[in-house]
Amino acid sequence: MPDVLFHTPAETLALSPLVGAGTSLRRAALLVRFVFRGDAAAAAKVGAAFGVALPQSPLASERTGERAALWQGPDEWLLLARPAMDGPQAVDALARSLAGEIAAALGETPHSLVDVSERHVALLLEGPGAADLLNAHVFLDLDPAAFPVGMVTRTLFTKAEIVLWRTSEQNFAIECWSSFAPYVEGHLAEA
Amino acid sequence: MLLIHCPCCGVERPEIEFRYGGEAHIARPMQPADLDDHQWAEFLYMRTNPKGVMAERWRHVHGCGRFFNALRDTVSDRFIAVYKTGEPRPDSATASGEGAR
Ligand SMILES: [Zn+2]
């Protein structure tokens, strides 16, 4: 099933033939991203405005089709939203309108909301070899029993910090800083 | 690689996701200006440095980002307990093995 959040991936990237034909790496198209920090009461208001509840349990994610809220820490979430159209202008427009709606919902509630849309890129690693390929560089147990579908966490990919999100049994989204993307892609291509 | 239990994430994670934060439960003086140089040096530099169980601050820097406290045996490098910032130091005799691997 094509993932409606990450939609038309812009670019397919090379992997070693040893990985097998069923596994692919793609760089997703542009997304709106916010880092939100605040207490549970503020998070509930943001969830109502954003249309996706902000999960309170550690390492959890919530999503509707085109939006997602990813737990990052006890008072910190990464919010993802797909604009209706491709391109930086659509991202910018959606980021502005969402920031306005969230700020209006919060009013005087103390919080921090930072637009990091262009700080990250999403890499989509999908297929039967995805978990094994990741485990060449990520030191977590990626067995579905230990890292179930929907789990999301910051961790290290060799030396680069990433956000690793299991979107389905064989599919992973890797959110990494744009400047680290060639490093992560290169290591995945060589693994 | 050492596995460390993060009390905020509720899971064990590899050591490289963490940073050491020095000895725990050292309160900054409320009025530093009232201290003489000797007292200030005691606060800044003097640590218990025990051979055995020590309460330490750790930060899950490449995870949830939070500081927490841990009891670690400096001889065996074994984590005896982990607990959140603000919680009292657990009794090391009764907390054996919790959060440790
Ligand atoms: Zn943690």
C-alpha cells in the first residue's frame, strides 16, 4: 500500500544487489515538520488543532492518513504533515497555516513550537531486507516483538542521529537531518 | 556494549545513546555569593569518587533527551538501579539488578 503521508517519493536510491530486489530506499518528498514541546494539557490542545492526538506513551506514534505525531520525549513530539501539493511553496503555506492554528489553540499556554520542515529529510527503507540492512548501522533489536509497527525513537545510525519509525512490518521511515542524508544513504548503499 | 535502562523511555538502550553527567544529588548553593572560596571549590570540584556504588546523572541524549539518575557500581560497571530526576535515591541493597544488564 502506498504511504499517503510520504506520497510521491522524489528519488529512488541505489542499494547493493546483495540486499535483494524486494527492498528499496527512497527519499520522500517534502513534508511540513514541527517540533512541539509542552505539558500534557498543551499536547491535548495541539492534538485537537492538528487532527492527530499526541501520544503520551513512550516511543508511540499516532497518525491519520496525511498527518502523524511522533513521541520524542516526555514533553516533546515531532509533528509531520503532508501538503496537498508538491513543492516548497505548498510546504511553506501549510507550515504557516498550521503554526497559526496551533498557536491559536494554545493561546497563553506555555509551549514551544518550532518549524523544522527543511531540517529533516525522510528516507523510506522498505522491503523484506529493511530490518537486516538497518541493523548494520542501528544497534536496536528490530524484531517486530521488540520494535513493533508504530514504534518510533531517536537513535544513532552509526554516528548520525536519526528518528526511526516502523510504519509497517517491513517498512521504516528514517527521519534524518538533511546534511546527514548523504552519509546515511551512503552507508545503506554499501551495507 | 553496555545496555542501560532509560526510566523515561522504559526500555534498555545501547550505551552509545547516553552521556554521563557526573555525580547526582549535588545541589547548587542557593546563594553562591555567600560562600567563601573553600566552600565554592568544595561544591565545584570535590566528589565522593567511591569504590563501589555511586549515584550518577545520565542523559539519554540520542533518545528521549532526558536526564535521569542511576546507581552504578564503579568496580563492576554494573547498573544497580535507574530512577527519574527528582525521585529519591533508592536503597542500593534492595534495588539490585533493576535497570541493569
Ligand atoms: Zn530515554
